[in-house]
Amino acid sequence: MSKFWIFLTSVWQEAKKINWPTRKELLNSTLVVLIVIAIFAVYLFAVDFGLLQLFSWLVYPVFLRGSGVPTQ
């Protein structure tokens, strides 16, 4: 028997020992992951939008000074 087949049989034996999650566990874990991703996306959006507003309020008028573009 070649080393490759010995390797494959050992992989198959180890694969039989895997404790796969039930359908309910899988769906619950998936739901938790999706909720965490949604919360993180909202958080990143809020931080990004806040920083955009802050920098546009602080920095944007400085670049427009003397350019002839009216500022608010």
C-alpha cells in the first residue's frame, strides 16, 4: 500500500470521529453570526459617518478659504 492510501485511510478514520452540529445548533450559530455582523456594520457606519461629519466640519472650510467657493 502506498503512503498516499495510508494517509487517506487515516484521514477517513479521523473524519468519522467528527461531532457535527445538529441542524438546530447550526441555525442558532448562523443567526448569532448574522446578528453580530449586522450590529458591527451599524457600528462601523455610525463611526464612519460621525468622523466624516467631524472632519467636514473641521477641515473642509480650511481648504475652501480663498478658493472663491462660498461656505455655509
